[in-house]
Amino acid sequence: MREGESFKPDTLRLGDIMYAEKILNKDEKFVDKSSGTFPTKDDYIISLHTALFAGEKDKEIWHATAIEGRSCFWPLEKFLKFYKVIAVKRV
């Protein structure tokens, strides 16, 4: 995924690392964690949430989240409800 491109879930491969902005808190209230809310680009980058694409149906995303207070697997659909993917890194 390149800058300016939109996220395409069907292009994810096992082991891809996703970088995302949080868009909802655990109470499902909107939060603005976009780049414009941070004083510097470095502060924004440090704030990004990271997750690993595990690929197993209904356990596609592995990440640690304050929403559940632990490391967990989530279905992709649930992840995209709470986070906006802004970059994907294939290793």
C-alpha cells in the first residue's frame, strides 16, 4: 500500500504488518488520531497501532489493544470498525 492509496483487504497476505489510526475507543465513541492532531509527524507515527495479519477465518488480525486490555485475535471486520489502516508492510 503506497501513500494516497486506499486499503484493500483482499491484498493482505499472511504476516503482513498493518499500521492504523484508532478511530473508535472501547466505548465505541469516535476518536481523532489522524496526523493533523499531533504536533509532529514523528509523534503521529509513534501513535500508530500495529497489527499482524494472521489470515485464519475470524482470527485474521493479531494485536494488543487497550480496547480488550490484552493481546487477542479479531476478525478483520471488527478491526476495521475500530481502526483505519493507513499502511501495510510486507516482510
